[in-house]
Amino acid sequence: MDAGTRPVEDLDSGAPVTPSDAGVSTDSGTPKTVSCPATRASSGETRATLQHDGRTREYLTYIPSGYDPARPWPLVLNFHGATMTAQQQRDFSGMNAAADAKGFVVVYPQGVGNSWNAGVCCGEAQTSNVDDVGFVRELLAAVQASVCIDPDRVYSSGFSNGGRMTYRLGCELTDTFAALASVAGTKSFPDDQNTPGCKPTKPISMIDFMGSADPRSAAQPGQIAEWTAFNGCTDAMPMETYRQGQHVCSTYSQCSDGTSVTACTVDGGDHCWPGSYPCLLGNTSRPEELSANELIWKLFERSVR
């Protein structure tokens, strides 16, 4: 790491994740047993479907090399943007390589009409009032029926409309997830008479990425402020926790239950996944400048429900 780089100190626990041999530790230190499914999945990618709300829904599951079906593994959901597919999100984010390197299972769900009902957005899923929150519940149950997943280490991430969906899951399925990551996505739950608003049931860590040239970046300060309020953060100002050139992350870390809220900005960045280079949608950071996958995992690695 050169002299111009600062590590994400608040997010970095140092070592790659090692799935538990004995089970999942609770806050009291007592091991909590996780029953692995009798049907044992193996490493690699699979496509599967499930029936939900009268629709056949699809998703891709990527199980990393070195997967041990007798031990519980972390799970990351990775939601595509509007007009995209699960396969495109897999390639666009490059998260399979991170799953191999860090040791987690990743699932790429497919939205109805290539979109997600993220509240007041977007596309066919929103206009048809698709129950995407219910779909995620059933999706998690289906994955856990074949893959040994640590239920206390389930995370959500997403791009654009998928980032909006991650915010919605943080609002409505707070107890299911240990931490959240949104890339180029804005929270779509205004608290007014027409929508239920965002009401997380407990503090939950969040990392949010925006490009300064993405018009959606104007929303980032507001949604970060709202999430720090949800998490009861008391920092007067965030601490700069990463800098490489003009690519910067700032973190509120004095938050309830050990949670944090981080905002990362890609200087001159467009509507892209930082570190996934090049980006067909415009300018973005190179992996050595700012990598969303690296920083997302540093948060997820230290976050347990």
C-alpha cells in the first residue's frame, strides 16, 4: 500500500473469514449450532427457480472453491440494477472472485422485468407491486435448504435499483441481515402518507458508494444522515477511513450496537461498480484506487447479526 492510501480502519478486521468449525458464536460466547442440510451442494455456479406469489423466480448461486458443506458459511445477496440480469450483475460486480478470495457464498437474484420493487422505484416490479421482500424471504430459505449458511452472517448488496432494494430490505427485514451495501443506489422509502417509510427494527451497518459524476450522488448525504439517525450515531463528524487520491470513504463509527455507517465517493465516477474496470456506463475507479468488493467485505466480515 503506497503512502497515498489509507486503510479502512473501522471496517478492517485483518484476516480473511474462516467459517466456524463448531457452529456460530452468540454475543454471550456460547456456540449456537447450525444444522447443515443433508443434501450437500458443491463448489461452482448453479441456476435455480422457486415459486413465489404465482411467479417462477430465478436466481444464481455461486459457491466458492474450498467450500466445506459441513461448516456454516457467510452469504451475500447481490441485486442487479434496473434493465440488468443476474448474470450481468455477476459479471459487472466481479463478486465471484471476491467470494473465492474471502470465503463466502454469493447469490444473484433475478428481478421481475429486470427490476426490483424498491418502494417508489423501479420498473415493472414496482408498477406491478411485486412482493420482492417476500421473495427474498423464500429465496433465503431455499438457499439454506441446500447450502450450509450461517444465519447470523447473511448480507445484502446491490447496484442502482438493486442498491435501492438493499435499502428496502434494511428497512423491512432488518433482523434478517447483519450488514448492508449499496452501490449507486438511492433509498426509495420517503416517509409520507403514501408510503410506509423506513423503520428498521434495530441498528444495522451500511456502506454506500456513489460516483461524484453520477446525478444520483446528490441523494447520498441525505440517506447517510437518515441511516446514522437509525443507528443512533453520536459522532459530530465522520472520520475519513480511506483515501486514495480523491477517492474517499468517511465513517460514522460511534453508533449503537457496534454498528457503523460509511459513505464512499469515487471522484469523477459515473453509474458504476467501483473497482470493476472498465465500466461501460462511464468512468469509475480502478481496483487499486477503490474497490467496492474489498470494502464491502471488510464491513461484512466484522458484522454479525
